[in-house]
Amino acid sequence: MDKNVMLYGGHQNNNAQTAENDAEQGADERLRSVENALQVERGWAKATLNSIGDAVLTTDLSARVTYLNRVAEALTGWTSAEALGKPIDQVLKLVHIQTYEPAPNPALRAIEENRTVGLALDCVLIRQDGSRLEIEDSAAPIHDSHGVTVGAVIVFHDAKHSLTRAEQLAYQAHYDALTKLPNRFLFAEQFARAIRLAKRHDHYVALLYLDIDNFKFINDSLGHTVGDSLLQFVANCLSECVRATDSVSRQGGDEFIVLLSEIEKLSDAARVAEKILRALATPCCIGHYKLGISVSIGISLYPDHGANEHSLLENADTAMYRAKKSGRNQYQVFSHDMRNNSGQYNYKER
């Protein structure tokens, strides 16, 4: 009886040991399964981050780099292996575009303020090789499952691909880089709008075609820097002589156009021309030079002297040549006899 009991008890112990071994084996398998799943998940996450077009960089709570995707490596010049554990300010080095003073890092701000923040204005990234790169970015805090901040993530991209860059390119396409005035392309849009308003309200539109007298001599003798400054001075002066509803544009070289919209009579354009001549009669100081300058002005009127931009510009230009021939520093209003004799006004020097 005791023997049977002992045998039965021994059988129970063997079953318990087997069950325990099976449990441990099952736990190990589940752990390996979870680890594999996490590895797969991390692999998918890494593949996803490497496939997007933006740079992604993460930090820990001490603002030390924990991860860079491939775009971040390309933009910063740092590999993940090199950057891992380094302070964010060393890998994502941001400076003011003009002063080169260090700029606040958005990752630090995101951690400190526990919110999404953007890059400060007028900042550039200094890459590992010392080259500069304009970027746009945003940073956000990383929280654990309990909502505690454990680091930050920065997403950034090359600014030349951004909307801001597109707006800059649009500005450059419509404005003169030197004088900041509308160029001939934007002038065409402004002219078309002025003509529509003139037709609707039964008013006139005037074009004043201006050329700086003896500009070539000034530019050649004193240098292009002085010449450029003189063009900027004239541009500012012209802008101050017209109404807010009018427009001044640079056509190229030393030639400018003043567009007077919705005027009632020719004398209105003549008064503006006289105002310009008076404003430029005072010598201007350009660097170390005190320059006396003047302009020759030709005036054409819509619809009397043309019904479109081409004819009005051509006729205003013809009148400007007449002003040159008549002694410069004056204005002339277009008349059709000028067109008949236009071949006489072919000057190399304006």
C-alpha cells in the first residue's frame, strides 16, 4: 500500500516537472515571438522613416541624438553611427543667417515647453563639412505610454523645396533684384489692369518712359557699384513722386516706366513728369560722390496714343528720344510726327 502510494506520488512529481518545463519553454517561445514582432515592427518603422522625403532626427531627454533617417544623414552630413549620443546642437547646428550667432534649437524648446515648435526665422543649418543649408522644420516632444516626455523628434527638409522657397522664386520672377521695383513681367499685369479700369470709368492711362541722362558715363567712370546705387536712388525717388494707385517699374538698364492709372487729362501726367524732374534736380550723395543727375521723359496716353502696351511703350520711348535730342532733363509728349521722324533718333548714348 505504501509502495503504491510512493509510486503514485512519484508519478505526480514527474508530471509537475514536465508541466513546469513546458511552461518555461512556452514562455521562452512567447518572449522570442514578442522580440521578433518588435524587431519586425522596428524594421518596418525604420524602412518607413527612410522612405519618406523629410529628414527625421530623434533625441533623448538630454537632447542627445538617438536616431537619424537617411535624409537626415544626407542633409546634416552626419551618419547615424557618428551622430548617436552626440548633443543635438553638434549634429543639427543652427545659426542666424547674417550674424552666424547660434540659434535656439527646436528640439530643446520642444522638450522644455512640451509642445510642437518651429525653427526660428532667418536660420541656416551648418552641415558637418561647414557648408550652409536653408532648412524648414518643426520639433515635437516624444511621450512614453504614461504621457511623460522622454525626448524629441525633429522633422525638417531643404527649404528650396518648400512653399516659402516657391514664393521667393515667384517674387524674383516679378520684381527687379536691384531696385525691388516691379519688372517688365509684372508691369504687363499692372498695365492690363489699368486699361480695364480706364475703360470701365472712362479715364486715361499715361505711360512715362524715363531714361537717366549720361548714365553710361557715370557707370563707366565711377564704377558699377556707384551705378547700382544711383539706380536705387532714382527708383526710390520715382516711387515717392507717384500715388499709391500708380506704379513704377524698371525695364532694364537705366530705363524706368511710371504707370499712371485713371487720370482725367494729359496735364495730370505732365505734372507728375515735372515733379520728377524737380525731385531729381537736387544733387544726390552716392558713397563719396555728390552727383548731379537728370532724366529724359517721354509720355504717351491711352487711348490717344495707343490701345495696347506695345504701342504705348513704343510711342513713349519715341517721345523720350525727342526729349534727349532736345537737350535732356525734360519731358516730351508723344505726337504722330515723332513717329514719322523716329529714324532720326537713334542714339548710342542716352
